[in-house]
Amino acid sequence: MRLLRCGADAVLIEVDRPGEVDALRAAVVAADLPGLLEVVPAARTVLVSAEPGSGALAALRAVLDSVDPTRPPESRPREVVVPVRYDGPDLDLVARTAGLGTDEVVALHSRAEYAVAFCGFAPGFGYLTGLPEVLHQARLESPRTSVPTGSLAIAGEYSAVYPRSTPGGWRLIGSTDLVLFDPRRDRPALLAPGDRVRFEVTR
């Protein structure tokens, strides 16, 4: 674990493995340090920012010293069920690349347990870990200029759902009608770091 100052009022925590990010994020949030403004996880980092002069960053060190980043958080995560249709235009490509049938891809993907590691790229876009290793695949050689809203996709070690239409190079294996981002809601983004996600097959 490495700590890097980001200006006077923020610290970037670097870890070696993606699995350690969730434990650190959960511990910092649970500590509820006075003056803490924001905790932002990414693939292998956690950015912690605080109000100027609050002393939150000084207290952060003690919190980090008490965390075993190899142990998952003890808090009970929120579960989000996402109904999906496995009708994506790249489903056959994913199956061929993995050396599987499309039914096997659907079974593997839908039965896996996912966690929101971090959010980024677009509002409401959650990077989900838990994708079975046999389904780890490269991004498309030529990205699409427009990916439809609600597209279920995979790339590398992650799975995700596009919350709105954007360009993108992930392989599309399905779709959902669930609204992942709505600025009119009290909680605009449906997914947040630490949430657990389960995909439910629909017709």
C-alpha cells in the first residue's frame, strides 16, 4: 500500500491487486472521519479527499493501519438484480473466442456473482468484477461509434451495462431495460462501489 498526496487535502492510496480496493474503500467509509468529503475507488487506487483543516487525512493513517486489504469488507452489501436478455450482437463472437457455445456463455455469465469495483467512463457506468476467467476477452479492434443504452458488455476482466448511448469498444452480449442513471432520482446512479449485482435472464 502506497500513499501519495494529491494537493493539500487529498490522498491517493495505491494497492497491488484490484481485490484490495473494496476493503480499503469500505474501511474508510465506515470510519466516518469528521471532514471527510469523498472516497473514490478505481481499478487499483482509492482517492480520499477532506475539508481543508479538518484533520481527516491525519486520522486516515490510523484507519489504514488497521485494515487487512486481503480480507473482504464485513458490511452487508446492497444487492441489485438486473434483468437481461442475452441478445447482444457480439454473443457469437464471445462464444467462438472462448471456445464455448452461446448457451454456455449465457449460463456462465448469468450465474456469476458480481461486485461494483468502481464507477467511471460515464455517469452510472459500474465496472463489475466477478466475470468468469474463461470469458475474459479483449475489447473490439474497432470500437462502435454508438452503443445502445442498456447494453450488457464484457471487456478484459470486467462486465458492465452501458447506462446511456455512448461510443464503446466492449463486446456486447445482452441488453436490459433497467434505467441505470437518472438525474431526477434521489440517487441518480443505480450502482455504487461495493454493491453486489446479479443478472437475471428474461425473455
